[in-house]
Amino acid sequence: MYKYLLKVKLDRFYKNYSREKRFLNLKDIQSILILFDTADYESVDGIVDNLEKLGKKITVYAYKGKKDEYDYSETPYHIITAKSAGALFDNKMSKFAEELKEQQYHAVIDLTAKRNIPLEYLLAHANAFIKTGLKKNDYPQYDLSITTLSEEETEIPNVNELGNQIIHYLRTIQAK
């Protein structure tokens, strides 16, 4: 039920959607917000390490599904659990969204391989010059979107490959 309500909020949000966009090259990007599903933790952790080695300030929000039993309390990442995302009366998703609105990021990299409504909600409210990720719906979420990584559209893309493609394209952008 909560995913349905978040989707309704997203539909309303994107009806009048506008924001300042800038296409930045990876070398000009200093702060990055990364969104991902904890099922892809190991792949994304490597991507985060590589970006930090490049001197980027990284903030990470990850969604932990009900079936994921791993304890992420020792990670420096913000972990959103299915329980906290579904607590409609607690309104935690709105709190997370407000936190992201208050911060200015140069880029948002969405490394979710499958549709994830709670992370889409955060992506919509993130304050960034450029947003990039794998196109999974008809919302105008991304300024730079990867449409497919494989010949098989039904195949779930490899998150490591997705991250590498996004970083490659960010390197090749000719910023004005």
C-alpha cells in the first residue's frame, strides 16, 4: 500500500517538475549522492571506493528489502528499511526527502537495476545539478539515462556494469 501512495506522490510531483540542470564532467563533480538496493551492496561498495579515490565526496542511501537479513549498521551508508519506508504514519520517507532537499549535490547516481519506488521518491527530491541512472519508467527523472545494457530487455542489468557505464559517460561530457 505504501508503494502505491509513494507512486501517487511521484505522479503528482512530476506533473509540474522543473529544476536547474547542469551537465557536469566527472572531473567537475565534487559531491555525489548514490542510491542503490542493498542486494547489490558489494558491487556498489566497489564503485563508491573508486569514486572516493578520485576525491569525490560520496553520500549513499540504500534500500534494504524485507528478505535481506544482513546487518548494515557498521556501514557509513544511510539504510532505508522496508519497514521504515512503509511506516506511512511515521512519515520517515518524507524526512529522508527533506534531508536530501537541504543538501546540494553535483550529481546523483542511481544504481538501482530494478524499479524501487522508495528510492525513486528520494531521487525525485534530491537536489542535484545532474541526475543519472538506468531508465525504468516514464518519469523525467534523469538528465543522463542509460536505456539498456543488454540485448535482452527483460534481463536485470549487472550493477557493476551500470556503474561503469555511468562513470564513463560522466567522463565524456563536455561541460560548458
